[in-house]
Amino acid sequence: MPELAPKIDHVLDPDFDYDGLDSAFGYGRYTKIANVTGLPAITVPNEVEAGPAVGLQFIGSRFDECVLLGVAQRAFETIGTAA
């Protein structure tokens, strides 16, 4: 994502532009690729801080969820020990 996640009250607003039709980007652009292709995807925290969550998305190969989960676990453990 090119910016931090929106606050929940913004997303719950019916006028929230999830797909980015009225802006340079949309949140949906970064999540739909896994849905359209049928590839497994997972997001893990990228920074541990007191502010809004910052994450890193991994997209794996088709039917290779075990490898993707292993990569995500390793990334999560590495980030957690760096805090």
C-alpha cells in the first residue's frame, strides 16, 4: 500500500472510495490480484510501532499455502525480534 490503512470509521462510510475510482490509487487494487488469480496471500506486520499498522503482503504460488505460511511466519518472527 502506498499509505497507511484507513481508520475503520472511514471504511464504514458508504462513500469510501475503496476501489480508487476517484483517486490515484485504491485499496482494492492491492488485494484483488490474489482473489482474481486464486493465489494464496497473507499480510504480516512490517513495523512494530505505536502508530497505525504497517504491513507487508506476500502472494504465493497456486496450492502452495504451506510455503507461504512458512515465509510469513519467518517474517513475523524476524520483525518481532527486531522490536
